[in-house]
Amino acid sequence: MTTNQPPLWRRAVAELLGTSLLVMIVVGSGIMAQQLSPNDVGLQLLQNSTATVLGLTALILVFGPVSGAHFNPVVSLADWILGRRSGTGLALPELGAYVAAQILGAVSGSVVANAMFEVGTSISGKDRATGGHLLGEVVATAGLILLIFALAATKRGVLAAPAVGAYIGAAYWFTSSTSFANPAVTVGRIFSDTFAGIAPGSVPAFVIAQLVGAAAGLVLLLLLFPAAGRAADDVVLPHPAGKSGS
């Protein structure tokens, strides 16, 4: 046990708040884009992706020193898997707390975004689970995992905020799914029948594709950086290592 590691409850709060704000950014900017550019879907996507890039970068900088700023169950899962090889990263109870906080945060983020724009919280009817979209989720998630853990493995984790923001912004445009790449955010977006929403029936396939993508990203990571597991404590942003205090 170390004294400089934030206690688990504090890290869970950081993950909850960070994921909630991330979904507020995604959903809220999607609603604003629909209102400002109702007849131009391309411009809506540009507005939505720009807000997400800037917001995600800022959120990683704010919450990274506390929890690592995962905001994503597949990142936390990959961190746990890699850490088993070297005794680093999240322990299993920490993984459970992170994932629960991320999902709760994502749902709350949609609810608050809807309330801000007075559109009401409703279940999305936007079906997205086509073959192309699912392949897009595999590609987007694999690239995200490879990027995050490669930065940590090469001791460049301080670049994670702009790098992850830039990657997600690019993936909005080069993947057919617009790069959800995050099971918690996917679940949260069920609760907004707006530009950024996703129908509940599309979610299981999206989450499976994201898990497949995360596995592919880990395979690529270990091929390129075999010692990556030793850097699990520095994901996404470097933060104090070791087991939690109280």
C-alpha cells in the first residue's frame, strides 16, 4: 500500500464525473449541432466531433492525475489484463468499481444533457448495428487501445490527453460508426433520442465489437511492445502507482 495513491472511492468518483461529462459533451454537442445546422448532417458531425476532441482532452487533463482518466470499460479491462503479467494496473475489485462508475456516469451524462436542452430523456430509436458499423467499432477500439498503451509503454503518457483527443476526433470521420469505442458511452447514449443516440437493440453488437477490437489492440500492442504490461499504472494519464489507501 502506498500513501500517495488516491483511495478507490475517490478514483471511482473521478471516473464517474469524467465519463458523465464526456457523455454530456457528446450528447449535448450533438443536440446543439442539430439545432444550429438542421439540414446539414456533415456540419453536424463536424460540430459534434470538434466539441468531443476538445472536451475529452480537457477531461483527461483534469481527472487523469486522480484515476488515470480511463472513462471507458475496455481501457480499464485492458489495464487489468496487462497488469496481471507484472503485478501492476488495476486489481479486480478496482476494475469492478471503475466499470460501475463509468456506466453510471455515462447514463447520468445523457440525462443531464437532455435536461440542459429541454428535449426530455427518451430511449433512442437510431439503429446502428450494420456490418460496416460493427467493423468500424472493431477498428476504432483496437486503435484506441494500441495508442493509449503504446504511449504508456514508451513513457510518453503525458501526451495522452491531446493524442487520445486527436485520435477520437479522427475516428469520428474515418470509421463508419463514428467511433463510439466505449461500452459505457454506448450504453449512456441509449438515453437520448437525438443526433448522438443509439437504439438499445444495437448496443449488444456494438459492445461485442468493442471487446473484439480491444482484444485485437492488445495483441498488436504485445507484438510491438512486449513489456507494455509494466506500464499499466500509467494509463491513460500517469497517476500515482500502487494499491489504494483509505
